Amino acid sequence: MMKTYGPLITFTSDFGTNDGYTGSVKGVIHNIFPQAQIVDICHQIEPWNVASGAWIIASAYKYFPKGTIHIVVVDPQVGSSQKRILVQGESELFIAPDNGILSLVMKEQASWKAYELNKKEYWLPYVSNTFHTRDIFAPVAAHIAAGASPSEVGTEIAVQSLHYLENQEVCTTGGIVSGRVVHVDRFGNLITNIPNDKVKPKSACFLDDLKVGSVNNTYSSVTEGMAVAFPASHGFLEIAIHQGRANEILKAKVGSQVALEAPQKDQ
């Protein structure tokens, strides 16, 4: 039995909400499939920050119902020769540019199928070189929600051929777990790619080789103005300043190196 997807479609981008970009994408979807239910996950991703977009969708998609279609776009190379892809998971679909924005999502499941979106009959009649989200991704998502299958809208390709973000691996050597900052939230908190299951209590936390604190439970585990690291609700290690902006105070950004050193008794 063929899986069905929709009518729920999420939309994640760096488009912001001050212009008409997000609205026109939604208009295309509703024009093709009026029954679509569109949910905005986030449109305030830092422009062109693919790593941040990768974290945002990875932290959010698992809370949506089975059959959800996710449009995910941070695309500095729009209009280039990079592929436009559909990735099929166990119970959801992702439509995105092939630039690594699905790197974190694809680490969370073992079974994936990938398709290159090359069936132009499922695109808008005119495709701009600078707005593939509106002209390709939106109509493809709408057609799938209306009943088209992944194999109808694209050609299957090897998952191994997809582009993955570099320097995103979490490494464990002895008692040290190493990762990176992948997102800075609106409070200035530093979100890392180190999953909670690799975080041991009381581990020392280092940011670009500078010790900034130790692993605790929450923001208020330390006094105001102090740094703290903890396994956060989104599933990854977070580094924060209690009632302060960690990115500014600790001079950190996306890509900064993070290391956890477990207490000696746990090594």
C-alpha cells in the first residue's frame, strides 16, 4: 500500500516575514491544493546559515504527525547546478535544496530514500532562477499532498550522493565528547550538535578550548551572569548565560568548537 502524505505541510526558511516571499509560497500551495494545512516552523533563520537551518528542522520535525511534508529552505546557491531533492523518511517527507540542510535530520533514522526533483510537469510553468521555493518546492509539496507519489515528482537517487554539512560529526575520544555550535537562539543561547544521550552530569564544558562551566540541569542552576551547560529540551547540549547572552559574553558563534570532559570517575 502506497504511503500518503499531507494535508499538513510545514515551512522553514530564512525568508523572514517583512516581505511577500513566505506568503507567495503559501499561495502556490493553496492554489494547487486548497485543503493544505500549512504550519510555519521558523522564518527567522540567519540569512544563508545552512547549519542553523539544519538544527531547527531537526529539533522540530519529530513533533509533527506521521505523513507531514516539510519544506526546508536556506539556499545561498539557489539557481546553481545543485540538485533540488525530496527525502523520504519512515513517516515523513522533506523537500529542500541539496546543500546539507537535512544533515542532522538524516542522522536520526536508518532508512531513507532520496529523489531528485526533475519532473517539470509538477513545477510552476515559469521557474525563476532565484525563487525555487515558490516555483518548484511549493507546487511539488502541494501535488504530493493531493496524492502524487515521490516517484512521480522525481527520480530516485542514491542517498549517499547527497551533500552533507562538513565538520558536523560528534566525536568521542576517551572521556571527551567534541562537537560544534550549530545555532544561536534569540536569547543568545548556544545550541550544539552534541545529543543529550552523550552528556554526562558534572562534565566540564569547553568552548574553543576555554572552560566556560560544567554540565548542570537548567539555566537557574547557576547564579545570574554565570555560564551553564545542560541537556536541553530540544535534545541537544545547550550552553547559556543565566539571564545573559552567551554568544556575546563568550564570543561564540555557529561553528565554534565545543568539548565535554567527563569527571574522572566516569571516564
